[in-house]
Amino acid sequence: MNDGEPESHTYHGRREKGALSHKLDAIGWGLFFIWMGIAFLLDVGWGWGMVGIAVIILGEALIRKKMDLNVGGFWVVVGLLFLAGGLWELLEIQHSIAPFAIIAIGVAVLWGAFSGKHMMKK
């Protein structure tokens, strides 16, 4: 129970948040497939394709945060990697982005390990 709220109220609140979370997932996937279809149809190129995917992923994460829903850190990292890859392509940077992406993934894994979410408390 939370702060003296009745157990049924807490249960219904979690159930509603779960339903909203699933709806946001479905909206995100729908937007992803629509964007991919548009990107292929208009031949926008890899750079704009990846930037569009990043906008969808990061936009969903921002909406989740504003609605006090669980924001998956993994998906934020994926969105940032798509954004970086798209900008990398659009700016025609000659160096490979792969080493930077691998480093970013490593930093994200370490961040998760030391952020306290996975650490046992005494």
C-alpha cells in the first residue's frame, strides 16, 4: 500500500499505467513501421531514416517520463545511437561510428551496473 491508499486503488493505478504503457509501445511500433515505409517510398537515405527512428524512440521515452511511466534506459541508448548514426551519415564523417557506438554501449552497461538499480542493498 502507498501512503495510506486503499490496496484496490493502488492495484487499479498500476493496471492503468500498464495499459497505457502497452498502448505507447503499440503507438511507437506503428510509427516505426509507417516511418520506414515512408523512408523507403521517398528514398530519404540512411541518415534521415536513422534520425527518424531516433525521434520516434526518444519521443516515446520523453512521453513516458512526462507521464511518470517506466523509461527503459536501453531504449534511450538505442535512440541516441540511431541519432548519432543518422547525423554521422548526414554530416558525411569519414571515420567509422562503430568504435564510438561500442564505447557508448559499454558506458551504458557500466552506468546501469553502478547506478544502484542492480546493486544489492545491505
